[in-house]
Amino acid sequence: MALEMPTERWSGKLNTVTIGAGTRTSVVTVGGETTLPFLKFEGETPNPPVVAMEVLDVPLADIPPALAEPFGDVVNDPAAWARKCVDEFGAEMICLRFAGANPEGADKSPDECKAVLQSVLQAVGVPLIIWGCGNFEKDNNLIPVLSQAAAGERCLLGSAVQDNYKTIAACSLADGHLVIGEAPLDIQIQKQVNILLTDMGVSTENIVMYQTTGGLGYGVEYAYSIMERTRLAALSGDKMMSMPMLAVVGSECWKTKEARLSEDVAPEWGDAAVRGPIWEATTANLFLHGGADILVMWHPQAVAQVKRTISELTGEGL
Amino acid sequence: MGLTAVDIFKHLPKTNCRDCGVPTCLAFAMKVAQKQASLDDCPHVTDEAKAALAGESAPPIRLVTVGAGEKKLELGQETVLFRHENTFLRPCGLAVMLEAGLDDAAVEAKLAHFKTLEFDRVGMMLGINLVAVKSAGDAERTAAVAKKASEALGLPLILMGGSAAELAPAVAAVKDTRPLIHAATAENLDEMVALAKENGCTLVVQAADPGALCELTPKAVEAGVQDLILQTAAASAGGILQDQTVIRRAALVKKERRLGYPTLVVIDDEDPLDAATKASLAIAKYAGIVVLKNDSKPVLLAAVTARLNIYTDPQKPIQIEAKLYEVGEPTDQSPVLVTTNFSLTYFTVEGDVSASKVPTWIVVVDTEGTSVLTAWASEKFSAESIAAAIKSTGVEEKVGHRSIMLPGGVAVLKAKLEDESGWSVQVGPRESSGLPTVLRSWSPN
Ligand code: B12
Ligand code: SF4
């Protein structure tokens, strides 16, 4: 007796989201899946997941040699940094995070940030994720300036949370951008954020979900399971949970000891030059299988690995 | 697995003779399903029907053991497709490969290296569980290497070879440790099954894909070996994902008995990133055993960590007892820190405190196994709960001073905690990695 393939018939489908327009020389389309991640016997993955590389408006401080080495000096210049990510490391998007705007840090002004954004828009043609500093008050002053400076470029703006979503939603509507809806590893809150955004008029095709992430060994399993549950909800037809998902991988991983400690300090963990990239690539891979569509990453070797895996998972044959 | 009344009814004589004391066979089937009657109460049920029902009520994925004694591995009997539905129950075995063709010095070096593949994570020593000895054709050499590996490491072995003749001496050499025999294929099934049966070993059955496995496993069972582990030819990420998913789903959802066994995945990749990421895929997607050719420490550290994470019960974070802990030999003038009883939090802090070499007391608050910020956000790590822990742990009898250090992330609790506890509160660094510097110059305020 032949094996009866255990195929599920899903009623739902993920939204398709396109990022990038205007002066962008490439656009990114994600979503549209009709299956749990990459099950070819079950459904389609019309748009493979993509890798965005993260660039900060301030130099990366205090980073281990394994992460510093591939970037060299460019970490002092966001435009050069972004260009290197695209030209040399194959980033399909740039995630520009304005960490330097944080009042607890460098407290850069919206105008300073705007200049950085403009230099990056000039330097690369790929679509942009523009992420604030996480301080609500500051972001509410900063995001409108950045949004306007990039009007018409269909950037992805981060991030709208339950307690602070109105400004970002208004910016996306005014300037033609998309929004990242964020929730702290909580399906109910995620859905609530999506509802709040759509109630303000943001279309579901302009929302990407971010459920927060934990690195390998530091909560990766929570994010993995939340992603699986979200994908199941989408495939079962819940339109308010059918947005593609984004996962922040690089910054989560490179704060762990396993990625950071040198071999002198932790000889039992082996070669630090590969340990950090392994940490990041492994975390990213787990999120791919959880259902992430956009991975925000740091290390070029991890990026290359993840891109290899994505093409192995979505390319011809098995 | 409970059987439904319909499952049971199918196997009854359907004569409604009432000898069981119930008016109809269907009513009787319902009683059996509800455990109010036993199948034996029907005098007419055939032995075949009993056997069939016993089979159908067995767990959909068989529990299979590899090895013997303390280090044996129990695999299978999983119940869900997604860990959030319940939990994954039996952590997969991680194996590293040992080529029997290596010379003695190289074998010794490998074995010495394998001994280092054990890592301290959240207070547990976690590492490899098996060594896969791969024959290079010379049966006697394979047996010698297997014996050496078994003695040196005390771990169960997987013996890999193409024919029973190639493996028989090795199996005999380590028979008492119940090695896993790898692998029976369509070509050598009979001899491999015989070897497994003779030695009471579990057997890997290998075929191109799940469909082809369905043809082999019934033959092995019929020949008398029920303890099987399945392997397909898939080696790419896509192939591993599809085959593992098909096997787990068919077994659980379709009750496909022929695939109701744990699986084994071999990862041949040399590149450390490819090896580690494929291992994480196999771990997340249902593998029972993952065999790695790349045996470097970072790859195994990542694999061990991924396994720990994926197999953690989603309803119950790994936690420690809430009480007063000592790092080093603290005195009545040593610093006092407070943290949560989430294992990850506690052991991260403890590691950094040890690194400081400053003997220290740590008050651990019961936050139901949640991290500092998670517990703070859910009000389990509050001025009240910390003050209560200061009282209940007895730290007040242990130290002469009244100064306690909070994690930097919850600095906002300072004033209230001072009120609640009467202790003076210092705000420590956000990340415990900052503790060594702070502790070395610590004094009570
Ligand atoms: C995994 C996780 C969860 C898991 C729980 C994990 C667990 N067992 O705790 C789940 C999914 C259940 C969860 C739930 C929630 N979470 Co949560 N969660 C996280 C996540 C991703 C990781 C937490 C973690 O494990 N950290 C690792 C441990 C080791 O860190 P730690 O305990 O803080 O310890 C460090 C420091 O504090 C310090 N330290 C610790 N002790 C001490 C002691 C001293 C003396 C010193 C000096 C230092 C020190 O050193 C340690 C190492 O650096 C974080 C975000 C993130 N990426 O960090 C959010 C996060 C903590 N969660 C958050 C929230 C809001 C919640 C919820 C309230 C959300 C909700 N509404 O459902 C719930 C509450 C749960 C409940 N009702 O019980 C917020 C907290 C925001 C805030 N600042 O208040 C965070 C920061 C996410 C966010 N950005 O919004 N969460
Ligand atoms: S004794 Fe058996 S055959 Fe007769 S009615 Fe009961 S179940 Fe049916």
C-alpha cells in the first residue's frame, strides 16, 4: 500500500507585501505562502524570505573581533557601511536603526538623523527599514522627520507598539510607507496592534509583524513557537494574523556570551571566529523554520549561510 | 492513545448476541472505549481482532531504546507536531562520527576531543550522547575501534556499515552496550535484521524517501525486529525538512504504523555554519538522532543549546529553587545580590559573580521561572516579593550589613524596596557581565 501523503488543506494565505518604490533600484516582495514554512508537498512559497542587514547611525561600540573584522572602518559611516552590506555581502534590504537618537545615549537630533537617512538612501538602491530608537517620546518627534525625508520610497517603519502606534501609522499613510507592528512575544497583543493599525487606515498589505526575538540559548524557543502559532493562525484563515513576519537576529545574538567571548576566555567553547557567526546563523535558521519572512542580520558569514539555506529550501528540487 | 468506539466496533462480531451483557455490539464498543468494560467481556472476539486492536491502541510513534545502562537513550513516543501543543518529550541524541579507517593515533586524538564535547548550560552538563563508528570495510578494524570508543567514552555507539558481515564483529565486541546497527536497506534487509535480532539491538532502516520506508519497515517487523529507527536519503535542508515532516505527520495524524518510529539524520557538511544550522533544523523538525560529521566545539555547543531550547516545556521554564545561594564562601560582610529563579538568569549571574572571585550571597526570588524584566512586567519581581524573599531566605541572619544590589534593569524598584524591606538598595549594572568590576570595589552603603 502506497504512503498517503499527510498533506494539510489550508484555507488561508499570507498577505503579500512589497517594500521599496520611488528612487529604489530594487524592490522586495515577501509573503503569499500557502503552507507551513517551505513544505513543497503542501503549498507554495512564491516569495522566498529575504535578509536585511542592520546599519546603525552610530558606530558599533564594544564589538568582538569576529564581528568587527569584516566591516573594518565603515562602521563609522552609515552610508559606506550600507553600501558594503549591499555590494559585498548581498543584503537585500538595509535596516537603518537610529540607536544614536536615544536620549539615554548620543541623543542625536531629528535633523542629524535625517542627514544620515539621506546619505544612506543615496548610497544604496535597495529598500530600507527605518527603525527609531525605542524611546516613545523621541521617536514620535523623529519618525515624522525621517518618514517625510523618505516620502514615496515605500520604506518599512519601525516600530508600532500597543502603547505607541499613532504617529507611525499617520506617517505611513502620509508618506506612503509600511509599518512594523511589534508585540512582546504575545499573540493577543500582536493581533491587537494589527487591529489598531488597520483601524487607523493602514492596509493589511502595508503591515509586517515583529513579535520580538530571543537569541539561541536566550529565549529563541519562545519566538520560534510564537512564529509557528502565528503562521498556523494565518493559514487557518485569520486575516488579522496573515502579515509576513520579521525577526531581529543580529543584535540579539551578538549580545550573548557565546557569540562574544574569545577563545582565551572560553576555551571549552572553541574557535570564536566561527562561534559568533554560527550563533547568528543558527538563530536565523530556526526563525526561518518558524515562519520568518524578513531576517535582520549582522555578520556577513551568517548572512551568506542563511541565503544558501533559503535557496536550498525554495529552489528547484530538494 | 485511546481508541474510539468506531475503531473497536469494526473488530467485533456484530451479531448483537448479548453475551457480554450489553444489548448490541456497538453499545459494547462504546463501553470499552469509555473504559467501563474490557474487551475480554465479549467471549466471541477473535485473537486476530485483539491483536489488531492492541496494535491500534499502541502509541503512534514507538518508544525505542539505544544503548544500555545509565547512558541509554529513549526516543520516540512523541505526541505533537508543534511544541506549543504540549511539549517535545524525548530530547534527540547528538552523535559525532568516528571513521574506523583512521590510524590509532588519529583515533586516540578523536576520542580525546569527544571527551571535551560537554558543556555547562544553566547548571546542567549537556553534550554528545552517541558515537557513530563508521566502517571502512575492514570488519576487524571496525570492531577494534568500536571497542576502544565504547571503553573510552562509555557512550552508546552507532555502528555504520554496508553489510552484516562488515558489522558483525563490531556488534559482538560491544554487544552488552546495545549498539544501534546502521543500516538496513532494500538490498541487505534480511541479513541486517538477523544481526539486530540475534544481538537484541535497535536497527536503522534506510530508504530513499518515506514512501520507500513504508515498504521496508513491515518486513523488518515481520522478521522479528520491532525496534527501528528511520532514515531517508535527504541531505539538503529542504529534503530533511520535507521527509521529517512527512514521517512525523503521517505517524501522528494518519496513524501510519509503518512510519511510527523515531528518525535519524546524518549531517555530512564540513562547513561549520552549514553543519550547525542543519543540526538545528533536524532538532526542531523531529529528528530522534542527529549524526554530525563536523565535530567542532562551536557546532556542538550550538546544537546542544538548540536542543535544550526546543525541548524545554513551553508551559514550564527551567527554574531553580528560590532560596539564598552562596557563591564562594561569603561572610557576614560579603555583598548580597538579588535576582530571579529563572535558571538562565540565575546561572548567567552566578557565572559572572564567580568570575569576579568575590564571595557573594544571592537572594533568589520565586518569579515562576521568569527573567528579570519579564517578571518585573508581570509583577512577580516587585518590591513586595523581593522584601518577602529577604525575610524568608534568612539572609538577615547571615550578614551584618543591610545592603542589597538590584539588577540595573529594575532600578525603578529602589525606593519602594527600601521602604518595604528597611534595607538600603544599590542599583547594579544592567547586564550581569558588569558585575566583576562592581563587586571588586563593593562596600555596603
Ligand atoms: C523570553 C521572554 C519572555 C518569555 C518568558 C521567558 C522567561 N522564562 O522569563 C515569555 C514569552 C513568557 C514572556 C512573557 C512576557 N514578557 Co517577555 N521577554 C522575553 C525576552 C525575549 C527574553 C528574556 C530573557 O530570557 N532574557 C535573558 C535573561 C538572562 O535576562 P535577565 O533575566 O534580564 O538577566 C540579565 C540582567 O537582568 C542582569 N541581571 C539579572 N539578575 C541580576 C542581578 C543583579 C544584582 C545584577 C546587577 C544584574 C542582574 O544580568 C542578566 C544577564 O545580562 C525579553 C526581550 C529580550 N530580548 O530581552 C522579553 C521582555 C523581558 N518581556 C517583556 C514583556 C512586557 C513581557 C510580558 C509582560 C508581555 C505580555 N504582555 O504578555 C509577558 C509577561 C509574562 C507573564 N505574564 O508572566 C518586555 C519587558 C519590557 C519592560 N522593560 O518592562 C521585554 C523586555 C520585551 C520587550 N522589549 O517588550 N517574555
Ligand atoms: S458478546 Fe460480543 S458479539 Fe455478543 S453482543 Fe457483546 S460484543 Fe457483540
